[in-house]
Amino acid sequence: VPLVESGGGLVQAGGSLRLSCVASGSIGSFDVMGWYRQAPGKSRDLVATVTSRGTTNYADAVKGRFTISRDNAKNTVSLQMNSLKSEDTAVYYCQRRSTLSGREAWGQGTQVTVSS
């Protein structure tokens, strides 16, 4: 399994969760790591990405509430989610994309449920 997510669960609105993703191999300088989410009946959408240099990109819906980070030495990427809202409820997926080959890898997903 190339990527394994953890940290999902049930939380009340306004609460926090931290998702983690561990890659089976080394995360290289050409790899962009990201988090995506998919709510029932909806498409899989970008949440946040981070490059090897630490450049981040966030969806407007999560700016100021979520923080993505990566630890290349530990082959991990994390997503700190604060001030959660019911609309954040979704399955969250970790993605690894090589800017060199274009190849993508996905985790199996972790469920995040925010109760209002």
C-alpha cells in the first residue's frame, strides 16, 4: 500500500482533528503531497497540497482553518484541521504526485464526520 492515512473520526463542530499519511517509500523533492476529500454524492476535491520546499496551497473553504505539513525524513504528510464544520464531513484521501513523471498514488481514505 503506497499511502496509509489515519486520524479520522467523529468530532463536534468547532473541534479539531489531525490526519496523518505515511508513504511506503521515500518522499522525494519531485513529490507534491496533498489531501483531497469526497463527500457523498460529490466529486473528490482538493483540500491542500505541499511541495518539498514547503510551498502550500489550500482550497478557499479551508483557508485559515486547516494546515498541511510534511516531514520528508519520516515520509509523512499531515493535515491539522481546526474549527471544523459540518460541511467538512467527507472521506479524506492522501495523494502523492510526482512532478517528474506525473504518476499519482492514493491512500485508501479516512472518514471525517463533523456533527453539528
